[in-house]
Amino acid sequence: MSIASTTTHSAAEARDRARRAKRKGQRDTRMSYLLLAPYLLLLMMFGVFPVAYAFGLSFFDTIEMVFWGLANYDFVFQDFRIPASVANVLSFVAIWVGLTMVGVAILSLMLDSIGRRAANTLRTIYFLPGAVTSSAIVVLWLFVLDPSVSPFQPVLHAIGWDTRADVISGIGLAGIFAIMAYFSGSGGWIVVFGGALSSLPAEVMEAARVDGANRFQLATRIKLPMIWKSLVLMGILSFAGGLQLFVEPQLMGLAGPQFAQNDWSLNQMAFQYAFRMGDFGASAALSTLLVGASIIIALVIVFATKFYKLD
Amino acid sequence: MNLKILAALSGLAAGAMASPAFAEAVTLNVWSDTPRLTMFDLYDQTHDNVTLNVTTVAPADLIAKIQLALQAKSEIPDVIFMSDIGYTAQLSTRRSNYLMDLTDKVPQALQDEFYPNGNSPCHVNGKLLCMRNDLAHMIVWYDKSLMEQLGKAVPSSWEEFQKLGEELGPQGYSLGTGVEAFPLYSYLVSDGCDIVMPVEGKADTVKIDLSTDKCLKPARMVDAMLKNGSLSKLGPFEPDFVALAKSGKVPLMIGPTWFGEYVIKPTYEWPAGRLAAALPLKWDDQTQPLTWSWGGGTYGAWKDTAHPAEAVDLVTWMATDIANQTNAVTLPAHRPSAEAWGARLAKDAYYADPNVFQVEAEAAKFSHPGYASLRFSVSDAIAKVVVQPLASGGTVEGALPALQTELTNLAKLNGYQVE
């Protein structure tokens, strides 16, 4: 009797606990949706809706609002400037993503192996350019790359670059835009990787140290493989962002009309279609293609590399 | 009976609405750039029947903003100032059909008061779509004292210009820029080269042929002058070129009519009493010069404006009112206004020669009739295909075939027939 009653008692208690836990779980889920709501709302308004709207628009003649199938896509594919823009953007993305992955990994690993206080100070400094809008960074770089006003004048002269045109043709536009984008974007990633590296299990580092690994070996053999997936994720995000290149080439005209680049990147072409030619349909078609390409590439990388598979 | 009274009353009401006694001041929405603000303001003050609601729009943003307004079908301006002559063609396409046809709305007699070809950028396929504010043809600007000091005569032909460059280039003097798209464009068309020239009498048809001697000759001249340093590899607004111009190393350059007041005086800071102007250059085998332009703004009106009569009046007044244009910042395209404007310039002690205006007015006769409004930018194409390769050792002559391809593609893309 007493045993039985204890059993029933504990069974009821367990049931109760489960119910409580379930209710708490539901409450947590509801709470997380509540917290996510503002983001989801903004994502719908400024992300999903415009993409869907552009997708719809891309099948219409936007002047008389008549459906004309794939005519806008045909127009985009017939445009002789598109292949050059594709090549430009791909070369920019290749340089920029490479630069970001290598640069961010090296700097993050180096910061992780020095004293905490110095590392934090340096991380803040690296982050600062990211706090400046990219348009301001472009203007700043136009000064840095002009041999007549640059603080790095002696370096530029030593290479044999005497005018802005020499520098631009020397480095190449893709390289210049990659440098601009790298300095404005990498600081944020360095901060993120600072967090990722400091949360690596201390006992693994300890074990490696006991086994005689020096700082370099620790960084390259232990830490790098452990953050590799995050680096790939950064690569994917940068790739998708890089395809959207717009501000850097668009502002080149500030260096003088002879440097203006109106149709260098694909996003600029979409801008040209809509705001120079007034053809919002063709612009929507090109934008849809751009989004489609980003999504396909991301899906391939995610599934082919089983990126989100838990170990 | 009742109906009749009603009809009579409504007729009366309609009549009353239309009569000026009951008319309220009409409000026109105007998009202007900064230099034109005072001119619009003057119209507002001198016309009681019209109130102007003026918005300042950055010249480079104008087309984009109009596209947005047309798309949104609201806030469309009634009258605009266009700083780029290409905007006229770009705002009269099927996709962005904004501009009003002024052909029958501006009296022919008034149109005839403009300088020859003054309104050529406003004529698109035989229609007058805008009114030109100012002329901007290329003339020769020179530093009179410096030229005398160097013992050189002002050239009157391109051959003499090139020879002057051969002499002065190696001594570190520059005769202007060889890499800015517009000056380069103007050198290239100086002998009648067909860089996207509208074909007379054929709508939307252009001629592009850069393989002729008319194009190769000026291209070779620019290449030779870039090589001996007499044409600079810097743009006219780059800090190093400005420093060169300030330090007395630019005795002479080819520039548009607005260069004197707006570049040489405030930016190059040549001292007073030195700046003079001469007629555009001609090639030895030409009977007279053929001079290109760099800019020259225009006014246009919205074709669906609620107040067409007032909008046309504003556009016409802005371009042709003498009292208004006398104080304009640039050389008026309307001849009677320009003469009043020139009288003001003649009193300006800054110039070494009181006849600067006479030179500008005389030069207007040689203005290229092919300076037309196009739906794409030839100067952007020159910057991309010709200027950029120059930095890595290319030549202008070598870039002409690529320019031909680029321009032909651009013309076809924008719906032109290419001959």
C-alpha cells in the first residue's frame, strides 16, 4: 500500500513535471516567436516582399502593364554589357572572398594568441572602418589611392605609379573594389571569430600545449580546423553579398568623370535599366536572376558540403 | 424648366471658373539645380498668376527621380532644368515619356532668335522638346601674358596647336588634358568624324564610322601630344593638374565657354588681366572650324501637366527673358539675351581682352550641328573604352575599333538604326 501509493505519487509527480516542462517549452517557443517577430516582419517587408514583387514584375511590360512572358529576360541576355559585368563581378568576388577568408583567419588567429587586453583593443580598431558607411570608405580610398594626396605617396611612387589612373590600371578595378570592401567588412568578422575562438574548449588547447604544440601549431593544426566551418559560412555570405556589388563602382566617378563606371557590376546594370532607361521590368528580370544565382549557389554549397549536418 | 435653369447655372459657373477674375494663382512644381534657383525665383516674383514650388535636385539624380515619380504617378514636376543634353532624348522614350512637345507651342520667330544650332540638343526626331539655357561650345582659352613671355603666337589651326605642343611639352608646359572624355570627344569630332551623328531626316538613325581619316587624324594628334606631354594624362579637375594650371604651366587650353568663369577664374586662379579667348581651331583642309560642346543646360515641361500654358510660358521665359538671362551664370543660347550678358562681361576687368564675348559669339557659328541629344552617353563610352586603356599604355588610335563596337552596341541596345 505504502509502496503503491509512493509509486502512484511519483508517477503523478513525473507526469506533472512533464506537463510543466511542456508548458514551459510552449511558453519558450511563443517567447522566441515574439522576439523574432520584429525581425520576421522587417524581413517580409524589405526582403521577401520586394523579391516576390520583382519576380512578378519581371514578366510584365511595366509601361502598359501587359504580360509579355520572358521578353524582359531576353532583353537582359541580349545586352552586350552583361557578359562583361558577369566577368567583372566574378573576378571581384574571387579576389574579395579569398582576401576575406585568408585575411580574417590570419588576423583572428593572431589576435587569439596574444594578450586579451591588447587583442580586444586591436579588434575594436579593426571593427571601426565597418562602422563607417561604405560610401564614405570609397571616398576615403580614392584619396589613399591618389599618388598626389595619398599618405602612402612614397610607396605608390616607388612602385612607379604617378597618377590615379596608374594606380587604378595597376591594381585593376576588381582588386580596388575588393580592397575597399575588405577593409570595410572584415572588422566585423574578426570580432565574430574572436568570439568563436575564445569559446573553443580550453582542455583541448591545454592538451595540445602539454603535447608540445607551439603557438603557430596551435593556431594552424588545432584552432583552424575547429573554426573551418564558420570560415566557409563567412565565405558563402560574402559571396552572396559580393554579387550585389554596387556602391564601390558607382562612386568611382567621384575620382573624376574619366573613372566613372556605370555598367561595371550587375547591380549597376539593374540600376541603369530602371533609373536611366525607365525599364523596371528588365531591371526586375536581372535582379531576379541575381537572387536566383545567389540562392542556387548557397544551396549547392550547403547540401553538397552537408554544411548544417551536426557532427 | 428646372433642368434649363440648372444647365444655365452650370454654364455660368463654368464660365466664371475660366475667367481670369476668378482664377487663383496656379502652382507649378519645378525641379532645378542650384545655379538656376535665383532665375526661377525671379519668375515667381514677377508673375502674380503663378506660384513656383521649387525643389533642388542634384543634376545626376534627375533622371532617376523622374523615373520614380512617373512610376509612382505622383510628385511629377511640371517644369525641369536638365544639366545634361542627353536627358532630352532619355526623357522622351516609350519607357520614360515625360517631355512635352514644344514644336508648335514656342513661336518660330522666337526659336529663330537662338544661335545657330543653339537648340540642336532640343530637337529629337524633328520635334522641339526643350529650350536651351546656355551654349557650351569649345573655344581656345589662353594666358595672354604667359604666351607673350614664351614668345608664342596663339594657334588658329590644329596643326599649329600640335606644333606648339611639340615645342612646349618637353619644357613641362601643358595645353590641357588628353584624358577627360569631353575634351577627347571634342578633338575626335573636330574634322567631322562620325561618332554617333544623327542622320538628317531619318528618325532614330545614327551614323557611326570611326575608321575614316577624319577620325584617325585627330586621334593621332592626341596620341602624339600625350606622348610629348603637351596634353596631360590628368583630368582638368585632378589636384595635380589644378596645381600645374595655378603654377603658370598651362599657357593655353581648349575648353567650353563656361571654363573662363567657372574653372579658370575660381579653380585655376589665374591672376586678373591675363585670360583671353580665341576662335576654335580648324584643320588645314577645312574651310572653317567645327566645334563641339561640353554641356549647356535645357528646360523642359511635363507633357501631362495640369497647367500646360503656364508651364510653356515658364520654360520660354527662363530661356529667353533678357532681364533674367543678363545675370545668368553661363552664356545664354538666346542671342538677344547673350548680347546683354556680353555687355556685362566686357566690363569685367578679369579678362585680358574685352572681346571675350565677341569671340564666344563668333565661335557659336561654328558649333557642330551633330551635337544632339542621345539616349545613351557617348562620353561615358569614351571614358570606358578609350581613356581607361590609356593608363596602361594604350593609344587613342588603337582604341577606336573598340569604341566603334561599343557605340554600335549601345546605339542598337537603345533602339537606334545604325548606318
